[in-house]
Amino acid sequence: MADTITAIYENGVLRPLGPLSLEDGETVELQVLQSVSEWEEKKQLERAVHAMVAQGLMRLPPKYGQVDSEFLVRREQIRRQRMATLGPISGKPLSETIIEERGSW
């Protein structure tokens, strides 16, 4: 059985904060880890994410207001491919048709 429990160290004794599924006299092995504050936990997570980005294992989305230039380049390439597939459009430009339909002012 492997459980992670929370305990308080008081007067030289570790006191569990909850019940344990142990019998009296049972021998256990302990690994003592200090509790990490929420702020320290966020910093550790941030460092881990940045390490993964640096190794190319992860890519972060652009921050609000920033432009992802790689995305824009890919989008422009796709647009050009689609335009090449369509080919030239015959007839008058739409603006000329609208002006003709509108008539004289």
C-alpha cells in the first residue's frame, strides 16, 4: 500500500492530519517532503513549461494582442493554393457591376 498523507511535525513527532489504514505496531517507510506553497508550485510549473518549450516538446499559444507569424504565413500559403485552384475569374469586376446597377447620382 502506498499512501500520501499530510502530517504536522510537533514536539519531535509527526502527527497525521487524518486516519491511516495501519494496524498497531506495523512498520512503515517514510519519505518526508516539505509542503510547497501555491506560489512555489506555480513557479515550478512555469519553469517546467519553459523547459519543455525550450526543448521543442511544447508550443505556447501567442499572448493576447501578439501575432503568430508562422500561423499567418501558413494561412497565406493556403489562401494562395486555393486561389490557384480556382483560376482566373471571368467577367467584369464586382465594383463595376455595382456602379452600373446604381445608376447616375
